[in-house]
Amino acid sequence: MNTQPLHISLPVLGEFANLKSFFSCIDKQSYQNFRVYVCVNQYESWWNKPEKKHYCLDNTRSLEFLNSLYRDDLIIIDKSTRGRGWPEKKGGVGWARKMLMDAISVENEEGIIVSMDADTHYPENYLQEIVTYFEHNPGKTGLSIPYYHPLENNETDRQILRYEIYMRYYALNMLRIENPYNFTALGSAIAIPLWAYRKIGGMTPVKSGEDFYLLQKLVKTGSLGQWINTVAYPSARLSDRVLFGTGPALIKGVKGNWSSYPLYPAQIFDLIKQTYELFPGLFEKEMETSMTSFLKKQLGTDDLWEPLRKNYRDRQNFIKACVNKVDGLRILQFLRYNNSDSFSENEGVLKDYLVTYFNQLLDDRLKSILDQLDFTHTPVQKLDLIRKFLYDQEMKLRKKMEIS
């Protein structure tokens, strides 16, 4: 019987309404060898901001609830009570996750950090599947766990479907071109062995977007897992608690502003693949790549590869250095750089992609939906069919990548 200890990392900000159901959820898990580390947090200045003080009061209730549980497996970090909140230049969910994971790393010699959120539902097999995965894949530096947003039958359904279609379309293209940065960053659905967390030097302290940078560091250090036989179910709610992520995306979406979440034409992803395929040859000589002009401008240098040749004398390490240089952030910046005039053509981009790569799998109903697709007016039920199709194809590719 596997007794691998799990260390649940749970940042809490305005989550009082969700905490009871969260603990009920984890207490129903089939695997019970875990401890829960909770960081109740917000900025200290919010106590004096009328528009933010409700978060402080909610956090006070959360602390009262957590302290009333009297659980031996619960560790509470208070970054919320007056005098203990974050300073303006050092705070947010990124700092909360870092503080939690650092505390776990200091207090425990071994085990797996499981990053979770209080507003996410986890099936009863969730923790067991994580343990089983790392038991069979001990060398993996981490695990980006499948996710699926349940619909709430309210006004946010259209927005969450649009946002999830954006995320799945991005992931599918990155999986298609076999790029190592093909993960989807959700802080509520990540698991990391403690040895890997220490190897990458811990989490990068940023206000938000911390899940993206964490997974990127894990990719640069080793191999990131992408598929297990369970799914995290995050809630879809409007929220201004963080700068990036689902909540802010939905707030923009309600206003009709999806300019930050375009569907990039598949051809741009092909340019990334072409560049990666030239890395072996760049070890021998200079060559123009599809990303050369962008990288020179972005990095402020005309000498992209020679410093890497000097530092990495064998081809394999040179290629790895190129992959680390042209990382997930650079790829996203390149996509945006090449897509400045395409924000209004998302529906056409999605249709072209699906017809090109999945035409034989599209039934007549899906083809009809794509022919008339309008993210603003197409019925939610039809958008959900597209989401489900993308989900199924993504899961197939994630699983295939694990097996290969």
C-alpha cells in the first residue's frame, strides 16, 4: 500500500462560502494521507479601502471557521488579520502559493505538493490518482491535471465557455506541434513532488500568473506530466481578486472584451514548430528562423545563438538551452506579435482549425454550428458542444503524450 504523504496547498481570499464544501470534498477522498496548508490572505491596505474591505471581513470569517475545525492535519497561515496583510509590493495569490509551498518544503522531507482552490470540486479519486501517477512516473517534475468548468445555468456560462475554448484551442495547437510548453496553467490543478520543487528553487514570487511560471520552470527542469484519470472542476465566477486568470477573463468577457484571449491562427503555431526544428542545425551555423526577427526585437540583441554555442559545447545541451530560451512566455508573446490584426476573426480561426485537423471527427451538427458560429449569439448549448469536442480531443492527445 502506497503511503506517499500529500501536502495540500490552499490559498484563501474571499472563500468563506466555499470552505465547508471544500473540506467535505477532501474528507471524502479515497486517499487520506494528507495535510492541508491554508494561507488566508489579502493586502493590508484593503482594510482601509471601502471597495475591498468585504474581502477582509470574509477572510475574518474564514479564519474563525478554520480555527473552529480543530484538525490535526490543518496548518493555518494568517496573512489577513490587521497588521498581518501583504504590503503593496509583495502580495497576491502568487505570494500566497509561494508562502504555502515554501512552508511545506521546509517542514517536510518528502511527499507531493497538491495545489488546490476552495471553489473547485475534486472527485473522490483525485488524490489517489495523483499518488498513483507519481508512483508510476517517479522522474516527472510535476503534473498539470485535466480540468473542466461545470456550467452554472446563469449569465457566466457563455463567458466561461468562450474562455475555456480559448484555453483548449491553445493547448491543442501546442500539443499538435509537440511543444514542451503545452501545459494549461491552473493553480487549482497542479501537483509537484517536493524534490522537484526544491530543484527549481521554489516558486517565482509574482502577484498572479504564478501557476504559469511554476509549470514553465518545471518544464525547463525535466518532464511535466499532463494526464491522469481524474479531473478538477473549477468554478466559473466573476472575480477581481487577481490580475490574470479565469475571474478577470470573465469580467472582460461580460463587457464583450476578448482581445486578450484571441484564437491564434494555426499557421502561427506552425512557425513555432519550424523554429524548434531548426535548433539542432543552429548548433552548427547561423540560420534564419521564423522567430528570428521577433526574438531579436524582444530580447534586444542581434546575437541570439552564439552565446549558447559558447556555453553548451554538445548538441543536446545546446538544443535544451534553445528550448529554455524560446520558452512558453516567448511563444505567447510571438503569437500576440503575429496576431495584432486578427482579434475579430476568432470564429473563422476555430472553424478552419477544426476542419483542417479534425474534419473526419466532426458530425453534421458540429459542422452546422461552426458554419454559423458567433461567440456572442450562438446558443450556450451549442458552444458547450464545441467545448466538449475540444475537451475530448485534448484528453486524447494528453494521454497519447504520456504513453509515447
